[in-house]
Amino acid sequence: MRTQIVIIGAGPAGLLLGRLLDNHGIETVILERRSRDHVLGRIRAGVLEQGTIELLERAGVAQRLRREGLVHDGVEIGFDGERHRFDFKALIGRTVTVYGQTEVTHDLMDARDASAARTVYEAEDVSLQGFDGTSPVVRYVKDGVGHAIGCDFIAGCDGFHGVSRASVPPQAMKTFERVYPFGWLGVLVERPPVSDELIYSNHESGFALCSMRSPTRSRYYVQVPAGEKVEDWPDDRFWEELRRRLDREASQLLQTGPSIEKSIAPLRSFVAEPLRFGRLFLAGDAAHIVPPTGAKGLNLAASDVGMLADALIEFYEEGSHAGMDRYSSRALARVWDAERFSWWMTSILHRLPETDAFGRRIQRAEFDRLRRSVSAASAFAESYTGIFSG
């Protein structure tokens, strides 16, 4: 079998890339090691930047997003019981939209199902060969039968633990990593959100976040030490700890209930360089990880595949290699800006091991500067809403 592009991974990055290329008549095959239901069952955040929404519109999959997405003009940040709202729309004329990653994935899957494009779920033993030459081949096993796909290029969109980055010779890549000594314990509950916008809270006991998935479904998080287990956090303990970390008004408005999903996400910063190895391109979590504090993960993945799609379209329609040659440097410029912002938000909102009395004062000074300085608040709004394009 032969195709033009083999995409590894059927998460939102791989599906969006496939859709953008399909709209230009470029043939793709997507290989995914998990089942369709498993992919759709992943619970992830969904704060979408305007650039991500524009890409989804370009892909022709934003109809439900426009109907159901919750447009947010700003966010709130609390520090030891004091809360301040940052109005992004007033500061810089931009907004973000809350629309779950699962919903984005569902919309992209439905669009791919409606096309003639092929997706292979539960593809086992995927291997990438020949991408350092002119004739890449991707091999996989499906239902006990081996298959090989010849292609022009391979796009690795298969996440942090996928085969794509692991296929690159170690000497050809540099990696940069910071692992944080805590995680986010998240609870999904069928209750209205405590606020119309996200509330980030810094408390002496640790970080908390009030988020939402819809007007009737909320997502809440508290910072917990690395190594904590979900089973050690019954619902009553979670709600008690969340209330402690919120300001009085938010605590009183909080509606609790039985959790419908509960998990702990570790926090990590990671970047691989470069993002191109011959005819293999890395995108999304296969190339980088950011802490969820700045809501950049899905948006970075969309930015990557938007740039990569443009580069591949340019190659097939104009015969130019220029976009592909620039892909890695362009994408990494945006990646490192997002890493910087996510690191900064993480450092000012969480209780770190080194956060002594001096560290708490520095965090407070950062909060006060954001409250009092229009230029500081505007810079925060620019980074949060994602205007940097590389």
C-alpha cells in the first residue's frame, strides 16, 4: 500500500492535520494504537485560543464549537483569599473559548468518517523506517496481520510516549525537561460552575483551579504532592480541600456532588529539538509537553499541525521545500514562548518545595504587579490568549 502522508496518532493533532491536508486533496492514512473509544474517553482540558478556533474553522469542523463553546473574556486569579479579574477583551481585544478536547476530537473524527480518508485503530507494533532517505515505510500489525505503507512523509502526532520520537536516533536530538514535584488532582462533577470564568487560586496549602466543561458540568483541581493516589482522595476530602483554597465567595458558591471522573495529572515541561528528521516531522505532545497551568497543550499542538499542514500543502501544490525547511524553527519559537509562560504561571501559583517566606512574598509581588500595572496585565493577556505566532 502507498499514500502521501502517514500520520501516527489519532488524537486531535493527528486528526486536525489529516483534515487540513484532506481539504487540499492530499492523501493520508492515520495509524492509532488505541481503540476509537479509548481515544474519545480521554478527559482533557479545552481552553482554545483564537488561532486554534480559526484552524478548526478552516478545517470545516467548528460548527458545534460555535454553538456550544463558552466564550470567556477573561480569567480570575486569587491569592490568599483576594481575587482579581483580568479582562482580556478590554485589555487587548481578545478572548478564549472553553470547549473540551474530547469534543474537538469527536468533531474531527466525525469529519474524517464522512470522508474517504482511512484511519486504522488498534494498530500494533508500529515501526518507522527509511525516513532519513527518500522512501519512508511505516509497518504495523492489525488483527495479527502485518502491513507496510510506503509514503512521502511521516507526521508523528502520537504523544509523549509514542513511537515517533522514540524512532529518532538519540544523537540526532536534544531534549530539555523539568519534572515538577506535584500533580493536579482533578474532579469532574455534574454541577454548574462556581464562576462564569476560570478561577486560578494560590493558597498557602497549594494551588486550586475552578474550571468547567459546560454550563452544567464543572472541572476542579487541587495541587497534590507527586506520588499521591486517587484512591486516597474520596470526594469529601477533595471538596474540603478545594474549599480551603478558594476565597470566601467562591467557597460559598461552590456546588459539590459525586465525582463522575477523578484523576491525577503529573506536571512536566519537555521540549525535543529539532522537530524534523529527514522526512519525519514531530508535532504536539510527541515534540513537547507544557504544564497545564497556562492552557497551552492543545493550542500548541494545533499551532504545530497548522504550520506543518501549510508546509506540506506548499510542497504538493508548488513544489517548494521552503515551508518544510522552516517548520522546526517556526514551531519551536512558539513552543518556547509557551513553555516560558506555562513555567511562569506554574511558579507564581503553586506551592513549590523552595517556596519559603521569601518565595511567598515574591509570588505576592507578581500578583500585585499584575493587578496594578496595565502593561503587565496586557502582557499576561497576550500570552494567555496566544497571539505569538513565531
